[in-house]
Amino acid sequence: MSPKKRHALASSATEKQSPVTSSERILQQVYADILQIQLTSIGMEDTFLRFSGDSVQAIHLIGPARKAGLVVQMQEVLGEFSIADQAEKAVAIASSPSVVYEPLSLSQIEDIYPCTPLQESMFVSSLRHPGMYTVNIWSQIPRSMDTSRLKHAWKSMAANNPIVRTRIIHTSHGFFQVVVDKFPWQEHNASIMEPPRLKELVGQPLVQYFNDEKGRKLVLTSHHAVSDYWTLRLIQQQVEAAYQGQLLGTLYFHPFIQYTWGIQGVEEFWATQLCGLDAKVFPELPASNYRPAATQSLQHEIEGLCVNKQTPHTLPTHIYLAWALLISHYTDSPDVVYGTTLSGRNTSVLIIENMVGQTITTLPLRVKL
């Protein structure tokens, strides 16, 4: 009898169903580690959402499962699939040594690979509108902090993360990411100046150190084409670890690039998803060629949002539906489509949850009410 049928027959039992297969045992242990719950409290009939798991925890679950030799899909973890179902659908992979990628050896160039479509789009937008997608993050450096150790920590982090040493160039064949082998550190013993905008940023150091009578500051100037919020958080964690003397492991970014360029059937998929679309633009534009530009921002916090633990849907799914209902109301159309931004950390790329680099993606979400 298959594990799935066994769990179905025993679904009326009050005690948790124990794992039988190796895949079930792996998932039970990973669930316990990520959700920080007792191993014995996890039955094979349970689902991820029954333990109030969220999408971030699901991302962290996929990595350890893969390390243990099991590939599980995000849609199954966040769906109505029991652990037994997930284990049955999971793909076992043979353990193998880490792949060593041989970079190009051209002067100071360490490697070159193409940009993702989203990276290219962001970079082009910045060329048209200087300052767009560029962020300057200032950090006050305490007097007690050793500057030489801090400098070494930043260089260690950069040495182990090629994306931090990446520059974007344009050629007749398109946009490419060029990884250089050096991570220069600029120090300014003068009044704190405004960090460079994008036009001055291309080909220049991303981190600059300022020291004057008002104190010491570090500014990280980064472009969204090579970093996202997840990446900036990982950079901070690695710099702190290196400052404390910990060794950092190297994580290449181009396996993610290879994954994105290797996806098959993309055009056919979206042609099917958007077939017969009859949605209206919201808000309505004055002309078809009009390009809206933000002139102000509004931030509003909503507290206390929660969903029933027994529901098979996550909180973001409820929010997506609420937004679709709102657009449908204002456009008087049952066919709605709008853009959603996803972290991209749910792909099957090995250790993507620890990969420093921009993985976000923007996709159209169609809702037919």
C-alpha cells in the first residue's frame, strides 16, 4: 500500500501518522527545524499551512530539503498537499560535490553573463531617469569600531559574492553583467558628500567611507538591478560575520541566470494564461502612449490581519483577491489583471535563499471573477 493510501485510511485516527519512507522522514525533520516544533507533533497527514507557515519559512524549507537530497516545489508546500503528498511528489537527487564554475580570465574581468530581462529593464529605466532604482544606505560607524577590520570584512564579503563586484554593460548583443576581480575601497577625509548617482556609479566602487569632524559614516550605493531587499540583508549579515572573524563561503550568482534562461515554454504559457483577456487599465490613462510617473507616495499600515489556520490559502493570496475585487469594482469588469512582485527565492536553484543577488520578478496576475 502506498504511503498516500495509508495516510488516507488512517486520517480518522487521533494520533499523528509516523513517516514510513525516507522522503517522509526528511520532510518531517525539515519541518521541525524550520517551524521550530516538536518532531512528534508533525504527522504525515499535516500540511504546511496547518502549522501557520508562511512564504518566507517555505523558502527556508526548500533549501534544507534539497541539501538532504529532496526537491520539493513551493506550490505544493503552500498548497493543500499533506507532507505525505509532498514526499510522494518530491524528486530525489543524488548527492554530488559542489560544482566549480571556471570563470573567464580576461585581465580584471572574472566572469561575464547576460542580464535577466528584469535587470535589463531596470537599468534602461535608470538611464532614462537618473536616480531611479538607485539607493544610498548610510550607516553611522561607532568610534569603538576598528576601521581596518571593517574594511577587511567588506572586502571578504565582496570576494565571496561576485554580484557585489558586478558592473552592467551594453553591447551590440544586449546587456551583460561583468564581474571584476577587485573591490576598491574609497575613503574620503572630508565633509560628507552626496554619493554618486547612476551615471557616476557605472564602473565605480559601490561602497565608500566618509570621515570628518561630524563622525564616521559608511555609504552603500546600490542599484536594484543587482540587489534587492533580501540581498541587502544578506550583505549586512555577512559583513557582521566577517567582522567577527568568521569565514564566508563563496556563492556564485550565475546558476540563477542559467536557470532563468533555461526555462522552456514561457511564451506559450503566458499566451494561454492571458488568452481572451478583456481587462481594463486601472487607473484609466489619458492616452495609450501616456507613461505615468509617481509624484508622491502614501504609506498605510494595516495591523491584525490573519487567516483561518484551516484554510488552504496564505494571507498574500487573500490580499491578491481583495485587490482584484477592488479593481473589478472600479473598472466594472469581471476580468482583472495586475502586476505582482515576487521574491523569486522559491525557485529550485540550490541554496538560493542564501544567494546574494537580485532574484525578484514581476508577473501579471489574472483573476476572473
